[in-house]
Amino acid sequence: MVPLQSNLENKTYNLYKMEEVLKPIGFVIGSNWEYDHGYFDIKLDDRSTYFFLRIPFEAIAGSLDSPGVTVRIQQPFLLGHQYEEGNDQDSRNGAIQGLVNQFQTPTDPDTEIPKTYIDIGKECIKEVEAALLTPRNESN
């Protein structure tokens, strides 16, 4: 994991409006959200190692499963997961196992992030800042 400095940290937004800005540039809300916090993720590469830029946020007014929730952005970071190439060993038990556990376990869940991806992540943060830090989109 590599933390990235950003002017977005501690800014607050309506989650729906934030989604409207970030989804068109490739971000998705990560599937591991809870009622009080979550992540916007963008995949930077997905060869044998997946590299993601992750923008964490926490609910400060409402809960994430409620309309109109306000969130505060926390420090963005880069994340890498290295996977085994070839057959997915976790699905060797057939279709039933594949339905229950559809994702391969990473061989290195916190792999080193090469400088190239750190630079890409920093550029991506600049793009997000340009999109969100406008008078039209800023909440605070």
C-alpha cells in the first residue's frame, strides 16, 4: 500500500453527486463497503498483478445504504494484488465452489507498487481533484 497526498482529504460530498463525477472517469464503489465507510476504486492494471487507486470515504451524515448520505474523503492510496497465473486453484472443486468463491486468492495481497504505477496514481488523483474540487461540486 502506498498512501498518496491529495487536496481531497477531509472534503465532504453527497455520495450520489460524487458517484456522478467519478464513474464516468472509471471509478466504481468497491464491493467491500459497510454502512459507515467505503471506497472508490479504479483499476490501473490487471495483468498478473492488479494495481488499484483507492479513495476511501466515511459516512458523516446518514448511512451508505440511505439516499442523501454525506461522506468525508480520507487519504487515497495505491494497492496491489498479485495473482497466480494459469488455472484458478480456488475453483478446482467445480461449479459449486466457483459460485461461492468466485475470486482467486492473491499470492501477495500487498505487493510492492512500482514507481510507474505510483506516477499513474498521482496523475489520476490530479484528474479526480480537477473534477471534484470545482465550485459546482465542492460541499465544503
